[in-house]
Amino acid sequence: MNSAEFLATIRLNPANAAILDRLPELGAPQAHLVAGALFQTVWNVRGGQAPAAGIRDYDLFYWDPDTGYEAEDAFIRRAAALFADLGVRPEVRNQARVHLWFPEKHGLTRPPIRSAREGIDQFLVECTCVGVNAHGALYAPSGLADLAAGVLRPNPRSHTPALYAAKVADYRARWPWLREG
């Protein structure tokens, strides 16, 4: 799968297409649609399911040096209004704040993240490290071959490898044809 095929496939999910079309209006610095909304759409299409089947939320990463909760909440509210008609749940997260709330939520520490793309770099499963920015540019630091083939590998850049097995079990329950590489 090349970049053009990936971008065409993720747009088969109407929510992805609308979010990407509207993402510049969000005004969030370094904004990217990331993670499950993208790779799960690819796996759904490959597995013969509806493109949006089972996608729980639509993760939007951005990076802003203002790590105050109020600043992030303003983007969360703006996204809720911008995407309200889509019937999906946008999950907006300032990557500059992750190290502040992650220990309480997961009991694990993380170093500060210096950009939205650095946040994408740290997903648990290597082939899921994908994002599309507000200009429609794909970011896939590990390429697309494993994603297209359904090969799951631990991401060596992840700061929480202990969570990998649960993530893989969840993916394989929904797409049994996925395999560990």
C-alpha cells in the first residue's frame, strides 16, 4: 500500500473524510487525525467490513506549549461543535500535556512529548503509528507495509510496552486475520 492508496482508503470512512476536510478549521497547532480512525478503517476495508465499523472514537492530536487544562478544553469544545453532525466521538489531546495526566490514568510515567508527530511515534503497535495532518499529508514513520499486511509488532519507541499485549488482543479479537510478526 502506498500513500495515495492509504489516503483514498481512509476517506472511504465518511467521518474521516469530513474530519480531514474540516481539520484546518479547528485551528489547533500541528493537528493530525491519528490512530484507530485510520488503521481500523484500512483493516475494516481489507476484512470486508464497512469502513467505519466498530471505530470507537476519532483521535485528534495537536501540540501547543500551553499545557493548561482550559486551553485543551477549548479545543475539545471547538472540535465537538465542528464535528457534531458526524455522529462520532472526537478525542482531542494536546500532546504537550500527556506526561501530566498519563501517570494518574495508567500508573506509568512518560517523558514530555515535543510535537504531535512524536506522540504518533509512541503508539504501542508499530504499524499503527499513522496520522494525517490538517493539510492532508500522511505521517507514517514505520511505513505502511505491516499495516496493509496486518502484521503487529511492538513499537520500540513506545514508553509503555507493558500495555502492548492487551492492545494486540483487542485488535485480534476484532480482526482475527491480524498476526504478530
